Amino acid sequence: MEEKIRQFSEDVWDYYACHARVMPWRTIDMDGTVNAYHVFVSEVMLQQTQVQRVIPKFELFISVFPTIHDLARASLGDVVRQWQGLGYNRRAKFLWESARIISDRYAGKVPSKEKELVALPGIGKNTAAAILCYAHNTPVTFIETNIRTVYIHAFFDDCYDVDDAAILALVEKTCDRHDPRNWYWALMDYGAFLKNTVGNKSRQSKSYTVQSAFEGSLRQIRGQVLSLLSQSGHSLGSIQSIIADARLMSVMQSLEKEGFIKKHNNWYELV
């Protein structure tokens, strides 16, 4: 097994040396640091959204909100407008709320402890670990679909219902503790390559679930309402004429309750 692990590490590093992907949140400064705010924004955007879709939206978002203080000072409506096209708009609200907390409580510095990160809105353990690794170069152990693909391909190729505990044990054992940031970037890039060549091996994981259909879902209606109102305010009748769905009013009531939209008489707009 030790020889297999050694060869595995060599294969991952060799691939990365030749095929590392260029991403705007991966820029390493002369002092060896990265912009932690950029990492934070990218990790929230990358939740359930592919890299190719995230990159142009990330670049536009950062141009509008260049610092975490700028994001914290913005209105939620302005943040949602810049988020359009990424879907799962609750992430935009979580990101905005987190920016306000970080700006106020941590003087604009992204926390470097897991306990502080997971206390932020919308930040789970895996996202927190990714932020710790990429923003602070902390040797942590975490897993996501690309990482699952890499380890299942290398160590469980003929197995099904692979438990995350077995994968995490190998992630822990193989982590490069001297350069965890680049090691995990290498794993992510190698995983993306494998998905395009041998397929998504994470389907062999016990934790694999099929994402619910977007077409016809409440999530689709929510997105349509927010996309419409991100352009301009609309009367209720106007919205109903554009989004003809019996569930529209319940969706709008939810969006109003969650603080995304506001109404005055029959006029609706983003907050």
C-alpha cells in the first residue's frame, strides 16, 4: 500500500505540473499568500455550480465588490443582481450575510479557524475546510465530488457503495502537509480530468445522490422571479403574466419572508 500511495502522489503531482488550471481565485502573491476574500467568494459560488460557469461571474462580481467591506456595504438586491446566472440564490444571501459578519466581527479578514467559519451562514464543514486550505494553506482533510473521483479511481475502481470514511482515511494519509493548497488544487484538477475521460467515479460512492430536476421546480420559479426583478420592479399582474404558474404566489411570499424582495401595494422589487 505504501508504494501505491507513493505512486498515486506522483501521478497527481505530475498531472498538475503539466495541466494545472488557471483560475482567478488561485493567484498566489509574491509573499506566497492568496486573496482570502477571493477564495471565500469562489468557494460559495462553486457550491453546486461548475467552474466554467463560475469564472466569468466571479470576475464580474469581484469587479463590482472588490473587497469584503464593499460586499458588506452593498444591498442584498445589488448582490442578487450580480449573482444572476449562478442559480441557488440563497447562496448570494448567505455570502452577503457572511461578508457583513466578517467585516464587522473580524475586521474584514476571513476567519482562519473552522469553528468560526462554520458559524457563518451557508458554510458547512467541507466548504470551511476548503477555505482553510486555499486561503490559509492549512493542512485539513475534506472531500467533494472531484476528490471522490480521484480516490475511487485510484483505490476503489471496482467497488461500489464506497464509504466516505474509507476515502477520507486516504485523503488524510496522502495530504501534502508542506503544500496542502497546491495538493488540493492538484486533486481538483486531476478529478476534473478523470470525469471527462473515465467518467464521474463519485457515482460509486455511498453518498452519491442524483440532483433533483430543475425544470418545473420551485427553485426554477424562484430564479425566474429574482431574475425578473433584478432588471426592474414589476406589478403583481405583470409578474403573473410573465410567470404563469399556480405556485407563483407561494414562491413570492417565501421570497418576501426570506428578505429577497419587498412589496408596496401591488409593486414588487428586490430589497
